[in-house]
Amino acid sequence: MILLFSALSVFSIVGVVVSLMKGIPAVPFLCGVLGFLFVVYDCILISWHRAFSWNGKRQMARQIIDGTASYVRIPDHGVGLDVGCGSGALTIACAKKNPNAQMIGVDIWSGAWSNYSQKLCTNNAIAENVRNVRFEPGSALKLPFEDETFDAVTSNFVYHNIHVKDRQDLLLESLRVLKKGGTFTIHDIFSKMMYGDIDSFVRKLKEMGYQNVHLINTTDGMFMTKKEARRLMLTGSALLVGRK
């Protein structure tokens, strides 16, 4: 993808030069605008790749996954759920930290994330020599599980990608399948634009009987700096944690 937009950027700039040589005023302007947009988008993609690359210098993705997993505690013989597991990274990390429990990862593996798959998740777990995991198809809109099924529920940067009227409903759907006494650890962009009044939602959960509910800012150096969050459009990132 990065190489594609780099090629398009070069092509657009070349178009400007050629059009100017031919004396066509409108075409170079249009090509110049397109070229500029491609260059900007190209720079954003490169910035994201450098920051999130699992084995790169910054390794932000690894820091986020390991940091989120450190909050997921499952009792022995219990079962945890990772909603929107993608490649299975968080599911596997949680399974490693809870070797006497089982982790299940669910995803629809389609659309923008169609490069991920159930088979890829399974292969990643095998490569990590992690056996206490399994992966199933499932949508965050309506999870295919009964109420109060899991001892822990987690997710990482999933719900803000789902286009629904109220993302707080997505959170409630994930909490629906959490057992009484179970814990939740959800990392996402909890900005007002994405979730509305998230502080009011936290108060609502407390009124419903949830305990120790609070938001942990992850852009103050915990997972990333404020500057990185702004550059990567992740401002508002936080962990929503608590107990049902």
C-alpha cells in the first residue's frame, strides 16, 4: 500500500511537469493537488508503519498489546474473550499471561481487515507455541454467546472502526457476555467524537453495579506520547477497565 501511493505520488508530480511543458494550465493544477494529497497520505502511512511495526524500532503495537494484556487476569480454568481479535495478537498475549485459562478470539475478518483470517490467527498461535486459545467468527455488534459466559473480556482498537449510531452500545454488548465478578479491559479511542460523553458512561456503569470502573490514559507515555497520539490520530486512547 505504501509503495502504491509512493508510485502514484511520483506519477502525479511527473504529470505536472509534462503538462507544464505542453502548456495546459488546468491539468497541472489538478495533478499537483492530487500529488500533494498522495504525498501527505503516503507520509501518514509511513509514519503509522514505522510506529506500529511489530519488529520495528518503535514497536508501539507490541507495547500496546503487552500493556493491555497485563490488565487481563483470568482465574484458573476460566475463559476470556478478545472481541475483534484481528491477527490474534492480543488473544495470544492474554493466553500467555494466563496459562491455566482459555482465551477465545472472535472477528468477522472482512472489509478493511480481510487480510486477517481465522487460519492466520491459528497459525500465529502455533508459531508462538500457545495452545490455550481458539478463534471463532463473531461480530461485536451481536456476539454469538450467552449472557455471562466469560470471566474476562478485552479488546484493542476495535469499536471506533465500527460505524454505528452509538458505540456505547457496543461496549454494553461486550459486557453482556461477561460473568458477574468478571473483569473487562478495553483499549480504544474514547474521544467525544467516537463515544460521546464517556465520563457519563463510566458513571452509568457504576450505577448499574459495576465496580472499580475507570479510564486509564494511554497517551501520557504508557503506550505512546501525546505527540505520537496526535501524529497517528490516536488522541483519546485509553483503557476502560472494571469489574462486573
